[in-house]
Amino acid sequence: MSANLSQCFPLRRSRVHEVCGPGATSFAAILAARGTGPVLWVRQGWDHQALHPLGLARVFDPARLLVAQAPGQVDALAVSEEALRDGAVPLVVTEIVQPLDLRQGRRLQLAAKAGATTGLCLIPEGMGSNATETRWHAAPRLAAEGEDSTALRWEIIKNKSGTLGAWDVRWDDTAHRLHVVPPAGERPGSARAPG
Amino acid sequence: MWFPRLASDRALRARPVDGAPFALLLTQANAERLHCLNAPAEALGLYRGMSLADARAFCPDLITAPADPPREARFLSTLRRWATRYCPWVGIEGQDALVLDVTGATHLHGGEAAILEDMRARATRAGLSLRLGLGDTRGAAWALAHHGEGAAPPGDGLATLGPLPVEALRLAPDTVTGLQRLGLRRIADLAATPRAPLARRFGPEPLRRLDQALGAQPEPVTPEPDPPHYGVRLSLPEPIGRTEDVMAGAARLLEPLCAKLLAQEAGARVLTLSLRRVDGGSQSVELRLASPMRDAARILPLFARGVEAAEAGFGIDQLRLEATQVEALQVQQLGGPVAAGAAGGPALDDLVTRIGTRIGLENVQRFLPADSHIPERAFSIAPAAFSRAATGWHAPRPRPLRLFPPEPIAATGPRPPGRFRWRAMALDTARATGPERIAPEWWLPDDNWQRGVRDYWQVETRQGRRLWLFHTPQQPGWFVQGEFA
């Protein structure tokens, strides 16, 4: 059986985590909903897949969101390092397009530790950095007929200080709560080999 | 000092017309009227307030340009600053005149005649027509400037002003007409008339103006305050080059600047630190702040990045710090509800400023709700430094988390396709929810909505993508516009 989700989520503070997969945006949004205070979302300006605040409003209040449009990855990393180190923003979400090398990943970790903030990198699949604390894979799950269509499958595929696990979760946008759906005979890691 | 053609002189200084008739136009009551004319145009018989059509009939080759009253006001206040070279007590009179209290200042320029001569020479050189009047009182000077230029000898005001028409007393036009109907055409006539019947007939205004012109009633000149100047400078005996030294210099400059900002209840929004090098080169470090600030200890670290990037060369021997953009900032009680309750507070503003120095302050943005049912227009993006967080998000129906420009897919028919290819992925539809019809806002033309109404579908695929598709029934086609999750 999987470990309890509450041991790993919300993510550990003072660390930088990674999430990949098609459900990464909703993972970040649900993480923001679990916290308080402003959220800084560092994007790369050329990326045309803009965030839609009305969609985010179902998960958390977009008034808390600040979006930084960086011209490139180096600037995006510099901005998120600055914000992590500063500590004024409890959660910094960074969109990454190129793999981080060990030095960049480590710098983000040190900045998060100095500022006691949480960092989350949205990465393309298979581009994880070795310095990350946990790496998640989030994907929408096709729920059975009649269920609502917010079901997600979250898996930890790398964890420096704990075990791996997989959970079926569902976001309730009236109660603004995350429900963990009991696994239907699924073992952790059976859908995908842990990485 | 009356500038009878201030507006047209200002326009002609920028673009001379070489003696051709020229006029500035102002739209009044839906008609274009002449606002200010140059001398050749006046010589042709045109006058102020004439409609443009009439003026064109008189003078077909009239050159016109639109008037710009705010710029004229700025030009006049520039002239006011210039006029402080004659005396410190300079006020603005109406829209096109300056009033100077030169008492005790004329000997510095060699007497009254010399000062008038100097003013006239300088105005002519600048291309401004100028009419001067010098008198014991403000009213006398106005009368002389507007009607028969000259200087009144001190003491005997009525002797000089007496022959002037009653218009010279700054009276309303209908009062002037009334006085003229009674046969009171000159100031001397008015002064000789019994006062009580005059006051009963015309009210106190003509007598007050007369007394002001003759000096029986005081009328002070109110000088305009100079706008506060937020700039400080530090000259160094020896050039410096190290970053720490420059920062120490900036710290010394910030203290008096912040004290001045505090005294004026203002906060700096944009600060410029100019570094002058020994070889005459100069560079400036601009700091744009996310909120108005006057706390030296908070501002100084924000300069660090810009100062590090500056090139010292052979050394820097002068620092100059100026608040180029200033906003009102009330004195706040520390730890009060305002300071504690604001979202983020000063720490967040500092962070936004620091990020802004790297990627540009306008690139740190927040979303504001907008009143539209069109998904792309239901929000607006504003720079976080210049807006406040707004609530009031209302999404009655599910909306995607990501929105992108519509990407066409190959499909036909009003129902979502069972299989389709999107971004080189073959996707199978497992469940489709919809349609939700959104009609374009016909009152706002939008190229993206050329295809008419859209039927939106939430499509869940077996491959795990949850997409927002729409079909345009008026010009059949299928597009992907957003992604849930």
C-alpha cells in the first residue's frame, strides 16, 4: 500500500520539488491552494500557453498570484532564486524548459533553504534535476462513468527522504479540498517504473 | 508682462511660417474657432474667437494648427521661472501674462527703464511678442500693458491711467458696455463719478478695480511656489572606483533625499543615480520601485545590482541622485492596520522591485478580472507594481488552467471527433462534455472571432490529456484552445 499522502503533500518547506506530466499545472495550483500568502509563478515570456485565471479561480484565488515573465531560462532561474531566497513569497513555481544542471538545481535548493520557502519546478517529462527533493508525476485520470472529471493520479517518482507512492486524488472545487480516492487494488509504481 | 500672442508664438518658435498668416484653432461648442493669431493674420482683419470658416473666407491661405492649452500653461510657467531673473516675486496673471513685483530689485539691472529694455530685448530674441506695463500697483501695470504701453511715474496714478479706456480696469465685458452707455469711457470719468450710485448700479466690482489700479486698495502679487526638486549631488575630491565606495556615496545621498521626501509627504517611484567619471563620461543607474518609497535603508540594497553593473573606468568623481518620478505617500503609523493588513506588504514590494530590475517591472504581472463572457477577455493583465489585487473572480462553468491561441485539428461534424491528432499526438476521446455555446461580442470587432459562435466541449482523452475544444458551426472547423489539469 502507498504511504499516507499527508506525509508528502503539501510539499516539504525549504526545499525545491519537481513535477512533470500533463497534470503538472493543476498540481501546482492545488499546492498553492493548500498554502497561504502570495504565489509567484515564473514563466518564460515566449511560451504562449498562458495561465487562465478563471480556470485557476476554481482552485485558488488568482488575487494571490503574481506572474513573472522572464525572457529566458537563465532569467527565470535568477528570478526564482531571488524570490526563494527572499522569503516574502511562500511558494515559487518555475516553469522549466531545459534540464537543470547540478549547479543550478543546487543553487535553487540553497536559496529555498535560506528563505524557508517552497519551490516547485514544472519540468518537461524526463528532464529532472538530481538536486530535487521530490519529483512527482501528475496526470489526469479517466474516472469511471458518472464521477466528476477532476480526478488525477499523482505519483512520487523520486524522493530523497521518504518512500515512493501513488495516489488517486480528486479536487473538490466547491469545498476547495483535496480528496484521496482509495486505490482500487493498485500497487504503487505498477503503472510506471519508479525513476 | 503681457504676451499677447503667447500660444501662436510658442507654436511658431517650433515651426516658423515666414510672415504668412497663422492661427491656432480651439474647438469650442462644436465649432473650430481661432484661438491665437500671429501679427500678419491680425493685420488681415482676423480676430480671436472668429470661426474658422469665416476666417478662411477672409484669408484663404491661412495656416492653422490645433491649440494645446496644457502646453501653453507649461510654457507660461517656464517663462515664470525665467522671469525670476529679474526679481524673486513672480506670479502668473491669467493665461498669458506674468506679474512681477520689482520693488527694490530694479537697481540691480540699472533702473526701471533698463529693466524694461532688457525684458523687451530678450523676449524679441526668443521670438515672443511682449507688451510691458510698469506701475505702482498691479492694476495699473495691467492697464498699461494692455492699453498703451508705458511706465507710470510713481505717486500720481490717475494722471497716467486717466486717459485709458475703462476696459483697462479688468472688468467683465457687460460691465464695460454698461459704463460706456452711461458715457463713462475713460478711467478719469469713472474716478470723477460719485461712488454710491455707481456701486448701486454696477455692484462693487468697478470701484474695487479702480481702487486697486489707483493704489487705494492693496492687491498682492502671489508668487507661484517652485515645485520641490528631489535631487542631491556629491562631488568627490578623489575619484572612487570600488562598488562599496559608490554604495557608501549613494547611502550618503539617500539620507537627505529621503528626509526631503518625508517633509513633502512624497515617495520616490523612479530614482536615477548618475555617476560622472573623471574622463567626462557619465552613466546612470535607474531604479524603478514597485511602490512609492522613502526609506533609505530599504532603497539602498536595491541599488546594488545596478551599481555593480556600472563601469567605473578611471574613477568616479561625482554622484548625483535624483527622484525623477515622485508620488504622494502619506505618513503612516508603523505597525498600524494598514501596514499589517496589506497583501504582501513591504517585503513583497522589495522583492518585486528586485525582480523588476532584472526582467523589467512591467513583466511582473497580476491578473485582474474583466467583465466579459469571452474566455480570452475575461481577465486583464496589469503590472503588479501599478495595480492592486482584485477579487471578484466568477467562473460559473469549468474553464481550463491553460489557454493558448486556437490550434486547428482535422475533424468534421458537430460532435467531438472520436480520434484526432493534436501536437503530433494521436488522441482518443473517452468522454466529451458540452456543448457550451459562446457567442462573440459583436460590439467589439475581434479578428479571432471571425468564425462566429463557438461550441465548447470538454474532452477527456484516453491518453490522459484533458482538452478544451471548440467547434465553429458557422464556418465548420475544430480547434483546441485550452488544457485542463
